[in-house]
Amino acid sequence: AQTVTQSQPEMSVQEAETVTLSCTYDTSESNYYLFWYKQPPSRQMILVIRQEAYKQQNATENRFSVNFQKAAKSFSLKISDSQLGDTAMYFCAFIPNQISNFGNEKLTFGTGTRLTIIP
Amino acid sequence: EAQVTQNPRYLITVTGKKLTVTCSQNMNHEYMSWYRQDPGLGLRQIYYSMNVEVTDKGDVPEGYKVSRKEKRNFPLILESPSPNQTSLYFCASSPADFSYEQYFGPGTRLTVT
């Protein structure tokens, strides 16, 4: 079974600063996908960024980037030039290759990090 | 607009009164799934469906039922709700094309008293 751990329940940072959210995972799979989801106060789940394990290059999406360390099973999210709209709960999630998962696209989520951007 | 819809968005009910939370997607997705979100636990999968008439249990299926009679709809049924089913529920769908991009509904906040 896979597990995802987010060790920072809450974080806060000043607007315009850079913040890094940590995530570690445990799996015996060699091919899998990792995600960061954002959940603002509206409760909508929004995909922020996705990383495929077989790709060595770290994914980036505008101000969001990841540091993917496969050997260490670490997948941190860096938010640059943080904005007030980044205030949200952030979830790290994992999904193994579908073939080994028998078609169930189950996301295994961490417990979340509540990020507050301070004006 | 491509979307997943859930109804109701908020529901307060009493123990034992059967209820259904509807989920519908307009993207012709094969795969649909239900999650519940609880503080300190993240999101956990309740049931999933890979296609019409194909459903299976996730990690926390006890107390829930689902059906998939049409491709677009995947209702979650609580036959006899209990207070421990008070939670935030999300429906999600995916094209099952190995993109692993899941589209989430807006969530349903359920309170069972």
C-alpha cells in the first residue's frame, strides 16, 4: 500500500516571498505519478502541478515548481512570489501506474498543509 | 463547459434517514470515483467505477452504496446515515486515458445528527 506524508500541517508566509511545502511518499512501485492539489476556501479541488516519476526533469507551472527526488521519495512544492490568492489547503497525492492498479485511478492523498499568505 | 456537478452542496440530516448525493459529468468520462475528506485524514476513496455497471470498493466503503446505470451519473447512497459519515464528499471523473487528470466536483458538505 502507498502512503503520502505531509509533515507541515500549517504554514504562513509574507506576500511575495517564496515558500516550500514538503511531501514524502512510500511505495514499491517504480512507475507512478505525483500531484499537488490546491483547495481554497471555496473547497474546490484544483490541480496545481503533476510529475511523472519516469521523468527526471522537475515539473513547473508558472510560479509553481516541484523538487522531485525519486530515490528519497520526496516531492516538495515551491511557490514563488506568493500571492494572497495562494492561501489554501494544499494536498500532495500519488497514483501508481494504472496497469498495476487494475484500472482504479485512486489518488492517495496526504493530510494536507494549510498555507496562509500574509499581506 | 466541461464539469462535474454534485447535488446537494450542503445537507443536514438525521441518523437513519436514507439519502442520495448525485454526481454527474458531461465529459463522457469512463472513470468516476467518490472520496470523503476529513480533517487530519486527507481524502479517502469510497467507491469507484470504471464504466457503466462496473463498480468496486475503495478504501472506506462501509455504509455507502453506489450505482452506475448511465455513463454520466454516479450517485452515492447512504442507506442509513450515521454521525460518523459527517464529512465533505467529492465526486471525481477521469477519461481513463493514462493522463490521470481527474476532474473534481464542487463537494457536498454532509452533516448527520
